[in-house]
Amino acid sequence: MNSKSTAFALVSIKSLPLRTMVKRLPYATPTVYKAVHQLEEEDLVAIENGTVMVAENFKAHKLSEIYIQSLAHGIDPEFLTRTSTLSVWKAIAEHHTVKDIVGQTKLPAVSVKRILSNFHENELVLYRKRKPIVAEHNKEHPLHRLLSEYMGSETKALELWYPGEIPYRDIAQTPDQIERMLYQQIDGGLLVREAGFNVMGDSKKLIILESMKDGLSYEGYFLKKILTTEGVEDLCILLVKRSLLDYELLLELAKEKDLVNIVGCYLDILRNIDERLVPSTAIELFHREKTRKRRAFLYQEKEFGKDGWEAPYEKQWNLDLYLELGGIEHGVRGL
């Protein structure tokens, strides 16, 4: 490890006064000061009242995790996080032979082989064949997830904007991207759904984050929210009103989750409130695929009973409905 990497590794483990780092690191004083200055310029560390600490951003935080895990596994983190090393790591996700990795990275074959050898020695990759080498990521290694998150680029989120007296953005993202956004948005008003984490910012604007573990799609988000009171009276209506749904894709995902009857019934209710919301073809699509298995729709509202309007829908869609029609109608009118 070079002086800059050693300094960052030390700070990753514990924030220290710069004077203490000079005493503890095996380098000349000017070398330590230069290393810390470079880290500060790269926004990897911050210095407050003479104490050096990991900077408060996603890249610095994730890199510090990689450094600590690398040390724990006896791997040189400076080598692991070089541009050339990371380019080979990224290429292995799609290419498994030396020839293909060379073509992807434009690195010399000898360099690719050396990096692959280091990966294999440290169990970061597995060899399916040795002659010629056919390598693949060892997804069980703790560093696999960290490297993938560190190298991952920001992906387009599913975002809904609510104007009003207290405007807010409702953003659905994958867990690794939520982690990135927490660092980026922490100075503002922030709420993480289902986690009970809510902090206020300087302005009235609020960002609501929701983790989508199964990947990103408006259709997947719709299916997640349709099982909640808030969803049927607010978010799902907004997705429908803004024409963000592909009904054929929604049907395929609903089949996988055994939600065809529930989704079809809900869309039918919305269309009967306002026929402009949902095309009749979408209702027909779901009706053809409805199942004989009887389901409860919003069972968590059972204690409030039924009002009688549900009977035709229950018969047509083979469901027990515990919806509050007034809440849905209010959502249709208000959004």
C-alpha cells in the first residue's frame, strides 16, 4: 500500500488528529501531509478542528467499507481499487475469458492475467476452467456486493411529484441506490417509508424514499402499493391517472404474485368512477385471466366492515373486499 491508501485505511477505521496520524504512520511528515491533502481534494476525507475523518458522501463511505473488508481478508485495498483492477472486475460480469476481458478493457493480456490471478488467489473470482482461463465472480464473497455498489452508476428512479402547500417527491429505488441517495439528500427533508426514519430539512420540500428490492418498474411499484390503504387511495390512482402503467406487463407481474383478481377489480372500480382513467381493454385483459382462487383485498381493513356496494365486484372478481369507496373516490377527485 502507498502512503495515501494507508492514510485512508487508518481513517476508515478511526478518525484521528492529523498530528497523531503523522506519529503513527511509517512515513515522513511531509509525505503524510501530502497524502491527507490529496484525499481531501478527492473528497474522501474531511478535516474538522484538526481531526481527519471519512467524508460524508456515498463514494467515501463505500470506499472505506471496501478498505476495511479488504484488510480483514488480507487483500491490498490500494491494488483492489485501482482503475485497471476495477475495469477488469466490471468486465468479468459479462466476459469470462482473458481474450474477451482484454477486448473490453483494452488492457494488455499480461495485466489482465495478473489481476485475475490476484482475484483468484483472494477468492474474489472462481475459475470454471484454467486452460484457457474462464473466470466468474464469486458472489458469495463479502467484497462482491461492496465492489458492485461502489462501481454502480446512478439509475433512473421511479419518481412521483406532489405539488401543494408542502410539496414532496415520492421516489422508489433499489436498496443500493437508496443508500446513495441517503448521503445525497440527508440535508433536506427526508422520509424512508416503512423504516420509520423521518428528518426535517431547511425548506418545506420533502423527499420520500421507498426501497424496491425486486427491481424498478412502475408496474412493480403499483403491485406493492395496491396491498396498502395508502396505495389504493393515493399512489396507485396517481400511477393510473398519469398513464405510467403498461397493462400487459402489469398483468404478467400480477400473475406471478397471484394478484390478477385484485388488480382487475381495482382497475374496474377506478373505471366506474371515471371511465377516462382505465381503458376497457385493460379490464377485459384482466377479466380473461382471473383465477378461481378467492382472495381478500385489503384484509387489514376488515375490522371496519363492509358497506354493501362491494357485492357486485366481489361476485365478478371472486374477492372479499374491504375497501373504502369514499377514500378511492376522494383520491380520484383530488389527485
